[in-house]
Amino acid sequence: MSEVSWLRRVLTAVGIIMVLAAGLFFLPPFGYAAVVITFIGLGLYEFYSLIERKGIFIYKYIGITIGVLIPLSIFFRFEPTKGWELFFITTSTLLFFILQFIRKDSSQAIVGISTTLFGIFYVSWFLSFLIKIRFLPHGVSLVAFLLLVAKSGDMGAYLVGTAWGRNLLITRISPKKTLEGAIGGLSASMLAAVLSIWYLPFIPAFHVVALGALLGFLSQVGDLCESLIKRDCGVKDSGNYFPGLGGVLDIIDSIIFASPIFYYYLLHFQLIPGT
């Protein structure tokens, strides 16, 4: 990679981190939720656009609308029971089937419905856990920890892989990712977790380090999963919003799986006071 491309990638990453930090630390809760919901909406648009490249008929804008309603319902907390977002997924499944009744062509019905619903799960529901975590006690610190660990892993994998990567990881999914980069990314995530112990005094150090390893691993799995989707759709980047990095999906892929598992880890081990 040229020096110009490397510099562009680093500057873009720094800019994104500053926006996320501003949304987390300086904006009111609604402003933070608006940033998350914007990323969800753009991520869904990118995902559905990739699927359309394969010639699959999907309900793109209905899927995006439902995908935005899920984090909104979580933010406004008008859910009568926990898991209200599942109501949107259930009713959307019924809606997509009913919409098939008025189509003249029934080909790819199952593929279209399944893919539209998968986008809602993969992008909207999983990423909406960023809002759930924010509303936990010490939520700001917890979200900061998640983003720091995941994004440190991203940068560690990129820098180590670029400098010393020799052994390719899974070439059929990502032709440039290396074993050395994966080890570097995991090491960077764990280092970020260790450095986070001081502002997470309510979580035992053992769990902080364990979360560093777990989230670091999940962030790399999320990156590989998005690479698999892009490879199947025949594209290099999910979009071109961010110079040197690609699209929104390229930015959020490392936290898509890490967010819900982090949330449930905290609840399972009862690590948050007052929950």
C-alpha cells in the first residue's frame, strides 16, 4: 500500500473515532442514538445495495424503515416487555410474505424474504445493542471500552499485517488478511482492555482481560463475515463514504457481533451494579 493510501486510511480512521467520541461523550443521549441510527440506516442501505447487485429482489426501503424503527423503539423505551424489537421482526416477516401475494413474479420469493430479514438481524438488531449498552449503568464507559477494544484490534491487525504479514489467513474470503495481522489485532485488543482497567473499577480485572480477548476475536470474525458478503457480491468495499476505508459496513463490521455478546456477557456475569 502506498504512503498516500496509508495516510488517507489513518486520517479517515481518526476522523471516525472523533465523531464517535463526540457522540458518546459530548452529545445528549438522543444525539448519541441518532449517530447509531444513522449508521444503521446507511449500513442497511449498503447491505441491500450489495444484494441487489446479485439480481435478488428484496424489499429494500421497507427493510431500512423497519431496521430504523428497532433502535428507535429501544431508545424511547416504549416497549411493554423486554425484547419489543422482536415484534418488528415478527410483523415484518408477515408483511414480506403478504407483499409477495401482489407480485406478478414469485421467483426468488424465499431468497428475497430471507435476505431482507437477514439484513435487519445482521445490521439493525445487532448494532442496536450499542443503545442498550449505553443505557446500562456506567453505559458511556462500557461503550467506550467496546469501541476501543474493537477498533484497536482493527488498527493492530492492519498495521501488523501490512508490516509483517506473510501467512495468508483465509484467501477465499479475504486475499490480504494474514495470520500475523490476526495475532497483532488480538494483541492490540487485549492491550486496550488492560489499559481500560483503570476506568472500569466496577468490573473485576479478570473479566476485563477476558472481554478483551473475546471482543478482539469477535471483531475479527465480524470483519471476516463482512468480507465473505463482499466477496459473494463481487465487490472490494461495501461503499465509498470513507476514503481509504470504504463504506459504513466496513466501519461497523468489527462491532456487529461484539455488541450483543458484550451486552449479554455483562448481564450473565452480573458485572453491572444495579442490573
